[in-house]
Amino acid sequence: MRKIALLGVGLFMSFSLANAQDTLIFEDFNDTIIGSELDDFIDLNYPNAIVGDTMWYSYDEDNLPDQSGASRPDNWYLVGGGFYGADTLDICLMSSSWTLDPNPVKNWFILPAIQITDGASAWLKWKSAPRQTPLYLDGYKILISTGDNDLPSFTNTVFTAAEYETGTENNGNNYALYTFSSGWVHGLDGNYIDCTGCLDDPDSARFIGIQRPDSISLAAYDNQMIYIAFLHETVDDNLISIDDILVIENTDIFFDVEQLPDFAGSVYPNPASDYINVTFDIETYHNASVQMMNNSGQIIYTSPLTEQNHRISLQNVASGVYYVKLLADEGTMVRKIVVTK
């Protein structure tokens, strides 16, 4: 029996700062076998639309054939060995949109049913990376259903990553010269991209995406059974990868599953009214950034971190519960704060 559906088990204690956590689901794909597609736990067929379904699904809705010349599968599939720089350490999940077709691919990766018992502390965490950015940047969506895992039931889009629309390789990584669909643009902030060879060749294909950790609050689904789907729905770009999918609750502070022990950060004062200070004790700030989210997981502030101390003004922030997310190569930390006015 695989480790992927661990319901109600407290797995992680993140040294002195963290509280006990309940891991509702976790998958890093590292126990899977490359070359067997999605082998012993994922059904490649259409979801059963069963309430409480415990299956994982990788489903190709579009039926568009691969045109990359690399014989890529038409659905989400397993890759490893640092494939295209997306996951340098282990195995991850990949989907291709290289079809030479004007219609979008629609590749679904659907998780088993998850029962949320404490929405106020429940979070979805994952990592993702496109093959390249900004040219041929692949986007994707995360959708949630509260009914069943039938595709039309996924009506709530909780995260959107943008895809490339126009621009040429001669524009390099000047994002202002490209257009994208709506959503978050990987690499626009200068983080989580590998520019090896960029100075020698302005070809945008050299700007390779590195897997970036992200998270969203599941507070809106308190005491509900939910289904989560990753939908790769882009037009003839290249590749998108996801990894380290985690749903967790009963915690105010959590760290990335690959967290290094020397990573430390703090957010203060808490409660706060005028401003908060963010401190980051890490070796390099190359990929470091900070986000502030409301209790529904909506990002209301984002900024790169270029030095150890960072101040966020709360002048236009209403009273309530918020989350400050610190991201760096060493990992991710989320801290709950209370704003009082």
C-alpha cells in the first residue's frame, strides 16, 4: 500500500517553531517507476464520479497527439533524473502541450477525496515548473470540486498559472515584450529560473523553469469533502511539471517537506496594526520572496526579498486573519498573523 493517502496522521514536527500537523495527503512520486507511466496507483481512465473515490486519475481529455518528436505520453506522466531542470533531485509529474494544434490540451491529474475537518488551518502545497519561460511558457489551473470527481464538477478555480501567447526568442527574458494569458507568470519576478548560457545566447529557450513551492488556503472548504484537480490546459507550448503535493491541516506554521534545518524566518509584531517586519536568515536571497494572503488564500501583497529585514505596510489592510509566506531555495514557511485596527 502506497503512502499517498495518509488520513489524519500527524507526520511532521518542524523543530521548535512548528505545531503538530495532520497530513491528509502527500505524494512526491519518488516510489514510482520511470517508464511504467503512472503505474500502481493511478487510473488512466475517466474518473468514476464516485463520492469518496480513493483513486488518483491521470486523464487525457483532449486526445491531441504529441508532436514534439520525443514520443511523450498524452497525459500526465512520470519523469526523473533532473529532467529539463524541473526536478534536480528526484521524480516528478510532467505534462506536454506540444501538439501543433490550435486547440488546448486538457490533461487532468485528480487527487482522491479529501475530508477537511479544520478549514481555518488547512492548506494545499505543491511545487511546479514550466520547461521554459517566457517563450512557450506553459500554464495550468488548480480546481476544486465539493461534489464528486466528475470533470464538470470542478467549477471552482483556486489557482491559475499563465501561459505564453505572443513574443519571439529574440526578446530573451524581457517579459515586457511578451504577452500572457491571465494568471501568475513563472519567472516574471526573476525567481526560480535557470539562465545557464543566457549571456551567450538571448534565445528564450535557455530560460529554464525551476520548481517553485506554492500554497493556497483551503479555509473555504471547512468540514467538506473536496476533490483537487491539476488541469494542464494550454495551447501548443511545451511542458509543465508538478511535485510534492501536500494537503495539511491543524497547523499555524509549516515548512516545505524538503526543509533544511538551518532555515529560519520570523514575522512580527503579531498582532499588528501599522506594519509587520519579515526576517529571513538564509545564505542567499537569489530566489527569496514574500507574499501576504488573506484568510481565503488570495494574495494581497508580494515582493522579492533582497536583504535580511523586510517591512510590509498595513495601511490599506483591514482587520482580520492573514498569512505571510516566505519562499526561498531552502524551503517555504507560512506564518499566521492577526491585523487589528
